[in-house]
Amino acid sequence: MTRLRESAADSPRRPIDAPGARAARASDPGDRLAAIAARVTDALAIAFFVAMFACVLAQVVFRYFLGSPLTWSDELARYLFVWCAFLAG
């Protein structure tokens, strides 16, 4: 079912998802800036998650296979996890 919207009292009703309506909204600089900010935020969250995974994996390798644990990896993984939560939420 198509939803209808009235833009003025004397104008005819038109569907919200009309082909021209989407193109008009996409050219708005604010929407474009919001889309760019969302992509950057998503990329940062993914990068932080990959770095956190690599840090924990390095900690496991150093602790169990090399016998010399890294002292900084737990704290770095914790900070990266917190930043992932901030950026993804």
C-alpha cells in the first residue's frame, strides 16, 4: 500500500516514494554529509575491530607459544573494544 503525503492544501496528493522525491532528497548537502560520516564511522569501527582481533591473537601466540606474554595487549584490546562500541552504537 502506498502512503500519501500532502505538500499543501490545494495541491494533489502524491506518493512518498515517487521517483523524483528520492533524487531530490539525495542531492541535499546535509544528507550527503551524513552518508559520508556514516561510512567513515563504519570504516573506523571495522578497523578498530580488526585491530582488536589482531591484538588478542598476538597475545595468545606470545603467551602460549612463545612463553613471553605482551604486557600492553590486554589494555589496548579493551580500549579498542570500547571504541568499537562507541562507533557502532
